[in-house]
Amino acid sequence: MTALEIEIEHIKNSILDSIMLATSQLNKAKEAIFSMDVSIAEEILSNENRLNALELSIDRDCENILARFNPVAIDLRFIMAGLKINSDIERIGDYAASCANYVLELKKPFNQELLDNMKLEKMFERALKMMNFIYDSFAKEDTKIARSVFKKDAKLNKISKSASSIIDKYVKDYPDQVRHCLYMFSIIKKLERVGDHLKNISEELIFYLEAEVLRHNKQKKNKKNDD
């Protein structure tokens, strides 16, 4: 292997580690919310520092490759995609940490009826499955797996869109649960944003491996529809 190939392999392994840690954080957030376990919430916040440090390390490694090797073609695409993927992963970690803070602030469990109606468990399960798809796609360099994320994200968005009406009805029936409803609504929206970041990562993987820019294609399509 060349020096550049060794450096790129190191970054790839670091990003995979980051995806694994963010997945663990999101899974722990699910556990903490459904069990209102303060110790798990505190563990998430402690691990947040590790994820942040890993993000900074990956950014530095990518910048060093740009400065030292002046990469081109697929190597350059890998670095460009890696920087964006790294940022998206860190944001997912932030959402898990926010969920942990909600557990620490609320302490009392959510009403089971509210949890069921909001389909929160299903949202977490879909988001975690998407995380696994991203890991496999990146590890195997398989864009077919990356594209499977798009359908999962659409289903997350569908659940999120129904949240407002469900919350509105629940607050009218249980006015003493307003605070819990606001926190629940925030968690739903954060999981929707997790899906958005995972979709972004999928697009970056496709760009890296196939040199296809999906974001620009979507912008052109939307502009054409507006016209």
C-alpha cells in the first residue's frame, strides 16, 4: 500500500468507529427514554466527549491528507465525503445527548399511551436500522445498501408529520401532561433529523463511490417542478 492508501484506510476505520459509537449512543438514548434510566442518560453524556474528540481527529486527518498528498479522483472524493459524513455523525450524537438530557430533566416516565400513539419505538428502530445500513454500506463500499436508507427516511418523515395532531389531542385530554408532550414532540423531531443526516451520509457515499451528486440533481428537479 502507498502512504496515501494507508492514511485513507486509517480515516475509513476511524469513521466506522464513529458510526459504531453514534449507533450505540442512539440505542442507549432509546433505552434511557423507555426506562427513564438516569444512569444510562449520564453514560450517554459521558460518551459524547469521545464522539466529539473523534470528530476533531478525523477532520484533522482529512485536512492533513489534502495538504500532504493533494489527492485526486476517487481519493479526493473520499476526503470530501468523509468530512461531511464526519459532521453528520457528530450531529446524530448530539441528538442522542439531547434525549439523555430530557431523561435527566423529566425523571418521571412518559405515559405508555403517548409512547404508543407517537410510534416512538418504531422511529428509534428505523433510525437504528438506517445506522446499520450506513455502517455496512461504508464498510463494504456498497451503494445499493446506501440507497436503501432513502425509503427508511421517508417512513420516519411520515411518522413525524402525524406527531402534531397526536400531541394536540393528547394535551387536550391530559392538560397536566403538557411538559411531557413538549419533550416527546422534540424527541420525534430529533429522530426525524437523524434520518435526514443519515440520508445525507448515503448521498455522500454514492458521491464518493460513483461520482454522482444526488443533492444537485434534487435541486434541479425541484426547480423544474417550481417552473
